Amino acid sequence: MNRFLAVVNVLGKMILVFGFTMLVPLGLAFWTNDGARLIFQESILITVSCGLFMWLATYRYKRELQTRDGFLLVVLVWSVLPAFAMLPLLFYLPELNISMAYFEAVSGLTATGGTVLTGLDMLPLSINLWRGEMVWLGGMGLIVLAVAILPLLGVGGRQMLKAETPGPMKENKLTPRIAETAKGLWLVYTSLTLACMAAYKWAGMSWFDAVMHAFTTLGLGGFSSHDASYGYWDSPLIESVAIIFMLIAGINFATHFLVWRAKSLASYRSDPEVGLFVVFVLASCVGFAAYLWLVGVYADPLIALRYASFNIVSIATTTGYSSTDYSLWPVFIPLWMLFLSGFCTSSGSTGGGIKMIRARILYQQVYREMITIMHPSAVTPARLGRGVLSNRIIFAVLVFMFVYVVSIVFMTLILTLSGLDVITAFSAAVACINNLGPGLGQVGPATTYASLTDFQTWVCSFAMLLGRLEFFTLLIVFTPAFWRK
Amino acid sequence: MKIIILGAGQVGSSVAESLVSEANDITMVDVDPERLALLQDRLDLRTVVGNASHPSVLVGAGAEDADMVLAVTAQDETNLVACKLAATMFNTPTKIARIRSSEYLAHPEIFSTVNFSVDFAICPEQILTEYIENLVEFPEALQVLDFAAGKVSLVAVRALNGGPLVGQQLQELRKHVPNVETRVAAIFRKNSPIIPEGDTVIEVEDEVFFIAAAEDIRAVMRELRKMDEPVKRVMIAGGGKIGRRLGVCLEKDYQVRIIEHNYKASERLAAELQNTLVLHGDATDENLLESENIAEMDMFCALTNDDENNIMSALLAKRMGAHKVIALINRRAYVDLVQSGGIDIAISPAQVTIGSLLAYVRHGDVAAVHSLRRGAAEALELVAHGDARSSNVVGRKVEEIQLPKGATIGAIVRGMPVTKGLFGETLGEDEVEHNESSNAQVIIAHHDTVIESEDHVILFVVNRKMIREVEKLFQVNVGFL
């Protein structure tokens, strides 16, 4: 119990701080007088007082957190913060029930981007800003998660590179201290966000839209302030800017940091994920543009390329914007897009899915297995670039993959059981676990998650958390061994 | 010359043996008195017991007036320190060190005068690797030795039925391959040398040494025997230093498999070699060889550090169908035993390495030395200096040079960068003329070819006893300066 209270103490502090981040939309509400001012005041008051209470009440249990406490803290932060983040939505939209509001907040903080709201264009600017800010804060939290927590579990992408690989990979421990590393990564994240804002403004967005969409682009969240998403502007220029920044956000921020510090692009080349990520995404874009043009969905190949590129990049990077209803395209393409979302983004980015590095290791393992069958005496190390991975890591990846597939199957079954059709259930499970956002069928790009029942909404919220915390962080808390003294 | 050899191991003893017979004063230093005693029983040299990197030991070995220190102990570090001591304390003119670790070799600057002061760093594993690499490239050859930075090669090949020139006179060669410049330097028939003349008839089983530009080797070999298929698949037994280096060199162009019996070592090997199949097991295990398709291998190289193992696995591989087998054999008795008895090529590491060491011990300006036929014969690359008055070779036609019988001038390379001074001293970095070695021109020697100053002359000497005479010929006559 003491452990729990010690963690609650830290959690209280974080809720307190989180409450203050609502000052940003409150400021906007004051300035534009959009009618959401009181709502944000109330939300801040509740959040801050809850946080303060939790902090002070458990003050005497305060102690240095241990590794296990870290997991608990992460799980609590990611599941409790949405409960406070949903307050403004809950207060402003009376038709929203708790399960929907919580879904929306989880979707924001896990940078998923599936929404239950319609009439986004009618919402006060401050509410939309808050939705964007949730994604951005979630993305920021993710980067820290990748640096500080996942390595302890041995399932984080970075950790695979850290200890095992010799040579140029060693610099992956960016700075000697985690706090310093986190600071460096946030700096990169913030600078890129500012750059993205400026680029959006330059490409023709209003300042408000630029800020909101820069938040959701860098967080790879996919919330938009328009029901039509990027179809609202129908501007190739804006879409190009979005494509570029989505691709940037799909790359490991640690690699960006190295590039920025060394002032040389060499780190991108030596990164084990960037090359494959770019190849997969670009090949898909070009291939499907040709396909869409050939089957006659678009008469002009350039138009086909424009729509294919934007939507494929958006889905592959698990952002979830759309510029057209791609569920009307030949069904192979949306399915391939869902598949891409499963593995394209890099570890340490704000994207979801199993991450490119694990896909690479899995592929490697398949190849190794075949060599071993052909040459029983062969010694085949699992390579990553010039380095070699230990079997411990291979196992971790295989188990991760197993849990990933089982989770998708399980979630699909539960959703089907609760009454959804198979396509909707499967795509919702994949879209939530990959932190992608839009699925197909009932939850497709042209619709929202609003049609789901309360139960289905909770399942989806859980799936998003599961995917975001890379399964083990969340599941470990449910094991009896975790609570044993 | 007064020479101190540090380390009485395989290379140290072979070099000592080779140098003692050339009237040098040799002092051997080693920590093992028994090994030194054995050596002293056999050879006329002085021995000192002690750590080669201790100043007192070096003083005891007479380093004060030594002309050369040859540091060939088992430890790179000892060799480096010994060279530095020799330079700092005794100002020894020539310091040669054996350096095996590629960690050091990758940074040549640590050998410079201000640092470890090593004049020549020799890596036997590297030399052996290049030697074997040549054999893989030319599987028909018994030996391929490079001169003038790879521009000219001396190739030993056994004449076999099916070669158009076999059973013909040597002068027919010119008619057979009119566009190729080559010169047969020597023929060994039943292990005794024959001085090749125009009317010498080549017989089956003759060991023919010819000199040609690197790109003409195949054309000449085709005249002497039926050509094999180019090598595609290579199997290496033993993933030690040599096996690993060879794997690195070959894996780009060939399908390479390496068998290593130590699991940890094979794991390391597999991590380093990207395109090589590393197998864990015993190279003498016929089941492993069978399951890895030994019969399909174009080349099998037994390169472990165990002679018996190499011989057995090579014989086994040959028996099971490997096309050509090479074995690394340290003990001289074994080499004689197995060559031409199942194993195609037996390589003696000491003999291969010794050549590069000898190049620095010779008088005059010697750019390269290769030991041939287990040390009986030698091929040298000498640099001619001076002018018609001061030199016995410069300005003269090949037929006018007073070479001892059994020595042949095979080729001349003109326009090589000058790296040594008039008396064989090494020039500093700034003194070296940096003309591109790619400008160098290969001239296959004819009786009327005139030798110019700074030409690199490639000589074949069938008997080592003539070497002193040949060297003397190439020394600049100081009286005429």
C-alpha cells in the first residue's frame, strides 16, 4: 500500500501541473470570448484541487521511486490524466457521456486521433485547442516514456540498440543523464512544432489552425478542428507541409537530436529505421497512386498521387488525418494502409504500432530460422546494422509480437461479440492498438467512433492505452507478482 | 650486419636461420631459455634470456652497436616498446616490428619516429591472407607473388596435359600468345632447376615460373595447362586471425563458408562477417563437410593453427570432392611430406612471411623479396641507382649484365615512386617524390632492354647462394661518385 501511496504522491504533483496546462485554452477563451471560459476555469479548479489534495494527503509517504513504482506511475498517469483532460469536453457538450468524453481524452493523450465528436467546426476555438494540446502533451510524454521507462522493461526500441551494438550506435545514449536527454528531445520536439506552425501559416492556414494542427501533426495524433479534416482546405501546399512534418515526426526524436547536435545528416543514414520507413512509405504512395489511376478512381495521375500520398503517409505514420474518404478506394488499399500503420514508425517517435525496428528484427529472425534449417551447424547472429542482438532481445520482440497479435485478435473478438461487424471490429482494434485513429466501416475516415456503444468505447479506450504503453507496461501492473512484496 | 632478433618463435627462428647463412651476426632474445638452447644447438648465433622490452636485456644483447632490431615476440606491445627503446636509447638505424593486431595497423601514425619509431611494421597474417587471396583468384597457380605494388606478378604453375605449350619449345610461346609479354624465369623439373633457354622443351609436371603483368597471367597459364572454372565457392577451416581476414577479403566476391570449432569465436566471427556463412563444428568431421556440400567447393583452405588438423581436414576435403585444397603447415617436415600427395598447395607461414622481413635485411635497395620453393630459391625486386659509371647495371643491356648463372632478370618496372635514398636509407615523407605509381610502366625483359636509373628490376635466383653476388652487382660504386 505504501508503494501505491508513494506513487499517488507523484501522480498528484503531475495532475497539479497538468491542471496548469489548461491555462493555454483558458487564455484563448478569454481572448476570443468563445463561451468556454467558465468551463476551463471550473476544469482547472477541479484538476488543481484534486492534484493538490492527492499530493498533500500522501506527502508523508513520499520516497524515491523504484523501477516497479515507475511502471505503476506510468499506467496511472496515462489512465488518470484523461479523466481530468475530459472535463472541459464533458462540461461543454452536455450530450457527451463519461465514456465518450474519456475516449476522446485518451484518444488525445495517446496521440491516437479517433474522435467521437462531430460538428468540430462549431466547437469553440479553445476546446479545439485543448484537443490539439492533449495530443501534443501526449506526444511529449511518449518521448520521455521511450527514453526513461520502456528501456527498463527491455522492450523499448532504443534499449535494443543501446547495450548490444558496437560502433556508431553507441551514441544512442545521447547524454549521460536521462533528465538531460529528455530536455534535449523536448527541445527538438518543440522546435519542430514551431517550424511546423510557421509552415502551416505560410501554406495558408489561419494562425489558430496552424497552432492546433502543428500540435496534432508532431504528436502524430490526427485531431482536426474540421469535420472534413484536411479536405477543408483542399490545398496541395498544406497537404505537402503536413506530409513532410508527419514523416519527420515518424522518425526517432533521438536521431533528430543527434542530427541537430552534430549538424550532419549522417545519423539518419546510420539509423536502422529511417531508411526502411521512407522506402516503405514512398513506395506505397507511388504504387497506390498508380493503382488508383489505373483502376480509374482518379483520372489524373497527379491528383491520384496527391490523394494517395497524403492519406497513406497520414495512416502509415499513425496520424489519422484524411483528405478524402479513402474507405471508398479499392479495399486492398485501406487494408494495406492499416498494415503499414502497424510497423512503419520508428521507436522513440510519437507514432504507434510495433515500430520499424521490431519489424526488422522479426524479419531477421525469420531469415535466421531458414538458414538454420538449411545449415544446422551455422552460427547466425541476429544483426542490426553492423551490430548483433542478443537472444534476450529477440525473445522480447517475439513475445511483444505475440502479445500484439493476441491483443488485436482479442479486441476484435470482444468488439464482434458486442455487436459490431467484423470489418469495423477488426479495424477499430487495429486502429486503437496502433494509436492510429480512423478505422474502416462504421469507424471509417468519414465517420466517427460516436456510433459505438459505451462498452465498445471503453474497450477502445483500453486498447489505445494498451498500444501506447507497449502492452507490457500496462499488463505488468495486472500481474499478482507485481504487487507481491 | 649486426642483427638482434627479439622473440624466438616460429617467425623469429626461421628468419634467424635464413640470416645466419648469409654471414650476419645474430643475437636472439627470448624469455624461454630452453627454446633458445634448442636454437643455439642448431645455428651459429648468440642468445640472451630476458624480457625484450627491458632496457637491460637490450643492452645485454648488444643493442648499442646493432644495425637492426627485429621485434617478433608474440606481443605487439612488447614489439612496440622494444622498437621505441632501440630508437631512444641506442639510436638503432632499422627497427622492424611484427604487429598482428589490426587495431594498431589501422593507425600507421603510431609507428612514426616521434611515436613508437617502428620503421617497418609487418603483419604476417595480412601477408598470408594476401598470398592465399591470390591463389583463390588464380586457382591454377601454385604461387602468385606480387612485385612493384601488384603491377607485376611472378607465377608458379605446374605444366599439365592439355596446355598447348606442353611438349613444345619455349620460343613457341611468343607465337602462341603474340600480344602478351611474358618471360619464363625458371623451370623446376623433379625438384632441380633448369635454366630456361629458347629451345627448352616444357614437359608435363614441370614447375614453371613466369613473370607477366598482372592482367596477362591467365593468358600465359592457359598455355601451360587446362584452365579450371573460376572459383566461386570457398570453404575455410579455422576462423582464427588468418581465416577471419581471408573471410573479410573474399566475402565480397565469393561464397564463403568458415568452419570454426570454438562456439564463442564462431559467434564473434559471424557478427563480423556480413556475407559469410559461419559454421560451428570440427573441420575434420566428415558429416559436417558432407552436409555443407564439400564436393561443390572450388577451394578448401585449412587455416587452423594446428598442422595435423590442417593436413587431415584438407586430405579429407580432397577425398570428399573439394576441387582444390590448401593447407597451412608450419612444420617443414610436413610440408615435404604432403605436397603432391593429395594436398594441392601446402603453405608454410614462416616462409611466406620471411620474404617481407628479408627485404629489409638485404644490402642495396631491395623493394621486395619472396622466398620460393621452401627457401631454396628467391625472387627479388631490386632498385637500380646511379649512372653508367657508378653502377654495374644502369645504362647496360640485360645481356651485358654479369649475372651469375641461375639468376634471370624477368621484368623491369619504370616510373615507380622513389622511396629510398642512394644507400638504401629510407627517405622522409617530404623527400619522397609523389609521382603516381599508376604511371609505372611494366617492361618484360629482353636481351637488349636497357636498364635506367631508378628502375625496379625483378630478378629470379634459383639458388640462394648467388644472392650476395646479385646484391653486390646492384650496389652503387661509391668510388665513382
